[in-house]
Amino acid sequence: MLTATPDSAGAPSSPAVEPVSTTGLYKRPAANAVSAPEVSTKSASVATTASAAEPDRRHPLYLGDWQRSIPHVHTEIAKDDLDEPHIKRKHAILEAHPEIQHLYGYEWSTKYITVFAAAFQVALAYYFGKIDTESVWKFLFVVYVVGGSMTQVYGVIIHDACHGLCGKSQALNRAVGFIANIGIPFPIFSSFRRYHLEHHAFQGVVGRDPDLPLDFEVKLIKSNPLAKFVFLFFYPLMYVVRGAAMQKTPSKWEIYNVIFTICTDALVVKFCGWRGFLYLFLSLWFGYGIHPAAAHFIQEHFTFDDGQETYSYYGILNWPFMNIGYHNEHHDFTKVPWRRLPTIKSLAPEFYDTLAYHSSWVMVLVRFIFDRQIGPQSRVGRNYEDHKKGRRMVVERNGRTAREVEKTGEVGWERRVDCE
């Protein structure tokens, strides 16, 4: 059971939580077990319900009142009637902890980690392509344990490069992304950047968020354990399918990425042989498929609890995988690089300790496969009009309506609010 322990002043402190031992999921307290954190301003504490000062009823944690979608009970993903929670929660947190803005910036060490990681993976491709050309089980073991893990590290680096967190200039971030892509024999960086930024701007918006499942995934897989295992095994392919379903013309940087990857793949084949290339390909396949670190794809936005659409992972594997588990913190503060994400949680525990989170990536995979109440449809979506309705509240909260902003001739107000 989850309870909240009052502090000496009578205000609720961070809730005392117990893990659900079979799942590794720490659930947040029930609504009547702990109140939302009081966010103090200079005049008074902010109310936790909709008001003239705060039009969004979800303030300050911004947890929805929707119920999660369950296979064989519901036929589609859950539906919300407002925008995603992160931009508004960021503002609520900054009112209480403005010092978090000092964490903004870039991580200087990422570019060096990138060069080392890419060289290390290519060296292993050379080893298995030109030196150890006969082993099978050793090859597969290293592919899964080392290669798959390195692929996830590249994913984190590419992710931070997409957000401009690897250096001061856009050119440096692109260079880091391309170097990380050397260890992945598929042109991922530029396409991921394009679609990932859209995921942040339109999280959960049906038809605009490329991270949402396609209709055939929901209808075909449902809660069948074997089907869900196959779904995870082919998850690298699903990234391609979902991107193709957006039906967008490739950008010039996506085309440059294709050319770059063709060249690097050709060099790998020339100097490491086809077996070396196979090492890189299988590292990608296993690293983005059935792999403990790949569980973060499920951990991040699959709805394990009612009303909460984003989850963090707080476990030991955050250390080798560059804090990729701190997903609520990342979505709340996209300008904070990977090394400083844990500091956000430590500065604002009253916000993050009251959210459900995961403690085991392995158990995320186990629960996803075997829990009949979870499947690809365990997501929440919203239509674009509801998204815009929620976004307008950000403008109105600052004392200006969307109509007033439009009358001033300022354009692109909604996009700025989406991405700030």
C-alpha cells in the first residue's frame, strides 16, 4: 500500500512507497492518500484545481483523469481531452525551483564518449570480421551483451544531439549525431531528430506523434504473450514503419544521412568484411529489440497506471546508459543534458516522488509480455483540437489570450508554446 507521511509542519512530504515486487513498478499514492505538492509563490500557494489563475484542472502535477486502455476490454488507445502534461508541469516546477534553469546547457564529455564508442564498436566489427572469423556462440554473445548495449548508448547520444545538448553549435551536434551513427548501419540520426522533436511538440496527438502505435498494431497484437514477444523482437522495424506512415518527404539532412551511412557501411564491409557488417547489424537488431536497455521504449510512455502517460526508470542501469531512464525529467526539461537529469529529481522531489516509476527494465519487459492488461494499445492519445485547447491555457495563464496574441501579429505562438 502507498501512503504519505506528514512532516512536522503538517504538510505532505514525499510519499512512502512500496514496490509491487512482481513488476518493479512503484505506483503513486491514491488521490486520497497524498495531496499534490504545494507550489509556493510570492503571494500564496497555487491551488490544485482549475481557477482563474490556473485554468488547467490538473495543476500542478498534471496527471489526467482518463483510465488506461486494456486489451480485450477496449478497442483503441485511451483518450485525453487536454494537452500533454510536461510544458505546464515545467512551469509549475520552475515557480518552486527556479534554480533548475541553471542546469540548462550542454554536456562537454558527450563528444568524447561518442568518438570512443564508435571506435570501440568498429574495432569489434573488425575483430569478428577479420580475426575471429569462426566462432558462433562467442560472436552472438558479444553481439547481444556488448553490441546491443553499445547500440543503446548510441541511441542516447543521438537523442541528446537531436536536442542540441552535445555542444554549443548546431553543426557540432550534427557532427556528434553522425559519428554516433557510424556504429549503427542504418541512417537513423537525421530522421530520428525530425520525428523525435515532433514527438515532444505533439506528444500523444493522433496523426502527429510518430511514437503512437498504428491501428494494425493495436488490432493484431492485443494481449497475446507470443504476439507481444514478436512485437518486441521486430521493434527496430516498427520505427521504420511508423516513420513511413507519416508520409513525409525526406529532408535534405535525411538524404545526407543516407549518403553518409552508405559510405560508412561500404568502408566497414571493405575493412571488416561482411561478417563485421553483420556484427553491427545484429547489434542494432538486438539492441533495439529484446534487450534490457531497450525496455526504455516501453517504460517511457506505455500506460501502466491511470492518468499518467510518461514514466521514469530509477535503477542501476541508468549509469551505463547515460540516464536515459529519467524520462519525466527529460520531457519536463528538454534543455538539460543527460548527466544533470538526476539533479532535477533531487531538486524537486515533491513533484517526481509522487509519480509512478519503474525500478527494473527486465521486469518492464516481463510485465509487458505476460500481463494481459498491457499491450501496444496501452497508450494515451488526444486529438489536435484538444491539444490546442490545452496549449492556449499556457498563454492565458500569462494574462493573454490566444486571440490577443494573434491580433498583435505575432505568428507561430502555438509552435513556440509547444517547444518551450
